[in-house]
Amino acid sequence: MTDLDAVVHGASELVVGPDGSGRALETVEDGAVAVVDGTVAAVGPTEDVTREYPPGNARRAVDAGGRAVLPGFVDPHTHGLFAGDRSDEFAAKLRGKSYQDILAEGGGILRTVRAVRDADDETLLSNLLGHLDTMLAHGTTTVEVKSGYGLDTETELQMLRVIDRADDRHPVDVVPTFMGAHAVPEGRDADDYTDEVVEEQIPAVESQGVADFCDVFCEEGVFSVAQSRRVLEAGAEAGLTPKVHAEELAHIGGTQLAAEMGATSADHLLYATEEDIDALVEASVTPVLLPGTAFGLGADYADAGAFLESGAPVAVATDFNPNCHSHSMGFAMALSCVEMRMTPAEALVAGTRNAALALDREDGSGTLREGAPADLLVLDAPTHVHVPYQYGTNVVDTVLADGAVVCEDGRTTYE
């Protein structure tokens, strides 16, 4: 069988994906996965799968040797393309300065904007590829990366161009989001800048043809609900699916806007109300919670239990950016368990299948069901619980993307 890409067998626990409840897991003991043409061809007990798909016939056979096998992690919210260093701001926060203090002194997002505007394509590409290598080693096989550190048409297009190049070069599936409405540039008025995003940036992004989504920072002191609606409506007319940063620092109505617009996701949601949650469920908008942001800011965490009880498909992401410098979905899942009281199974579903929903992936991404993309992890641990349990350790040993081994023994192996 020359088209048999890989067989992973002997897994102590093979996680197929969420069960019918959407919160627990469907698992197989002593499980195996067979991969044909980059997709999952069979999953089940090792004896059954290897009888039909002998490991000796595969381009690559992986003996899981009593270790757990999981779907690859999906990280649906990052600002992973940037330049410069803001570690001094971390130290400043520990001395008592607020994010608003740092921003007023010329730091924060606007400091990164200056660094990105000064960087060339190759510098930005090298930075992003390095981050993707680290994410891959920690088990992420799909990641969303936003623009938004340009805040002008030329640099926003440059960022999207670099994101597209990184997707071509790297085994991680990189999903591009346009976020020109990330902040108001220095010396600009929010209404005036919203006009630029709507009338100049979005048409240019549409012509470029790289971005899948349009995101906006709907927040007090940034973009109002009315301004955010203008941006998202213009993006939708240009073929960009809406996403919303909502209710992170205050409650101003961004969640209701996400529901009204039929956004793919509403993200952050620390101040979302019961009515907001009901609106998201009714509109089939995926809530994306970002516990790493709260950890980095020393802030409160979103109420994951309220979303779960409503039946919402809660997703978790890293929010990797210069102010939340964690590449690890495993750490995000650990925080989800410890600080948001999710179970390990709920956290894993949130970082795989539900995270894929937040990116409009309906092809089985985030699962190991037949026909799904063959993105999977072999842990150096016997069960999925060890991902959040060993929160200071990367327990990912081997990563397959589209059925090819791209990371082994914690080291990337792709060319």
C-alpha cells in the first residue's frame, strides 16, 4: 500500500475527540491511527487497525509504546507576528505599573507598531518562523496569526504577506486574520482612523487576497461598538469573516455585536454577562477564552463554567503576543483547569475541536476521526491529563502534520 503515509500504534490512550456531550472524550485503549494521503484513514484498537494497515507498509511507523496520542492542538487566537522586545514592560508591571500607564509612556501595542514598521520582510518572517517552531514543539499544528501591528495600509499588507509566506514554509497550518483595528495610531482620532480602515485598508486587503478573517478590538478607549460594527461590516462585504475582541477590560457590548454579526468567535469575554452568553449560543458564535492574558496581567479570569453550562463550545487559546509571551497551548490548558476550573477533558476539547470551530474548520480538525487532517501528537506520558498536570513541562514528544513526522524528541525535523 504505497499511499500509506503513517501508522501510529500501541497508544495507551488514543483520544479521538469529544464525545456526544462535547465535553468528555471518546478514547481508545491500546489504540492506533492509520494515515493515507494526509488524512486519517482508520482509528481504533491497534490489533484491528494494523491488520488492515500493517505498519511495515507505511512510509513511517511510530510505536507509541504505551504513550498517549492526541489530536494536534489548535491555537485560534495569537498576535504571533511582531518585532522588538518588551520584557522591560513585564518588569515594570511587577513594580506596579498598569498596562494603561505603560501605554501612556509610549509602550504597549504602539511600541510594537514602531518596531514592526522598522522591520523588513525577512526579519519579520524569521521571527514568525522561530515562533512557529516553538509552537510546533509544544504540539500546535494549526494557529491563527493576526496582523494589527502596522496600523497603516502598507504595513498591514506587509504583515499579511509575511504570514502567508510563513504558511507556505512551515508545517504548522497558519490562518491569517486582518486586524487593522487593533489600536488607534499615535496622533490619530478613532473615528478618522476607522474611516481609513474601512475605506482604504479593507479594500487593499481584499485585493491582496490573503486574510480569512477580520478582527476588531471592541473595547473602552479603543473602538466603540459603532466603530467596530463599521469595520466588521466592511470586512464582511470584502469576504472576511468577522471576529471580535470583546469584553476584555470592560463591558461595552462587543459580545452582542459578535452575535449580531454572526462572528466565528468572540474572544476574551472576561466581562460577558449571562445575556451575552445566551446570545453567543443562539448565534453559534464560539467563545474563545484566553487565560494566559489574565495570568500575565494578574487579572481576573473568564467564567468558563458559565459558558460550559450554557452549552457553548468553549475554546481556549494562548493569545501569544509581546504582552503575553507564551507559545504553549499546554500551559493555556493548565491555566484553564487550575484558574477556570475546567476538567482536563474540557480543556483538551477547548484546545482542539472547539478551537477549530473558532477558525471555521469543519473538516474534522482537532479530532482524529476518519477523514480528518492527520495532525496528531504522541506524548511522553500515558494520558491526556498529563498535559495540564505537568504544567511546567512540555510533554509533547512527537508531532505529525498531515501524516508526516515534523517534530521528534522535542526537536523539529521538517525541511
